Amino acid sequence: MGSWDCIVDIEGQRGFFQILLNLFEHQKMLQCHLYNNKPKISISNNATAVRAITLLLKYDLVQEKKKEGCNAKYYQLTSKGKDCARLCMELHDLLSND
């Protein structure tokens, strides 16, 4: 089965799956909407969101786009990220069905 390093890497990072699934739902989001955006995302600070985004980038699940002329950063899922989000939704459905 190989190394579990990637699972160990992400399992302790708060917001990883919340951001992944919100990007799946909304296609593209500004970084500032990836935290303190209740009820969808329970991350309350930028540093936590940045750590989660860093891991999403590391595993090629999101791509970052910068808007010309300002500091705004947008994130959207890669095709690999969309596949991962679909699997997460399947897991959610499996676990929430009685």
C-alpha cells in the first residue's frame, strides 16, 4: 500500500477538508473567504487557512491565481482536487447514512 505520509500530513490540519469541499462547491474563492466564513468554514484565522492551503498546494489539489494590480489571491481546485473532493463527499455520505 505504500507510505501513509500524505494521510498523516493532512489529518491533523484543521480546515483542509473544509476548504477542499468549499472550493468544490464554489469553483473559485478569494483567500479571505477561506477563513472566518461561517457556517461553511469554521476556521477563525488566516494562519490556519494558510497552513491548509499550503498542504492543498503541496498535493496539487488547488492552484493559486493572483489578480493583476492587487494582492488578491484566488484558489480553485485542480482536476486532482476535484477527484479528491468527490471521494470526500462519498465518504461523508457513507458515514452519515444509517
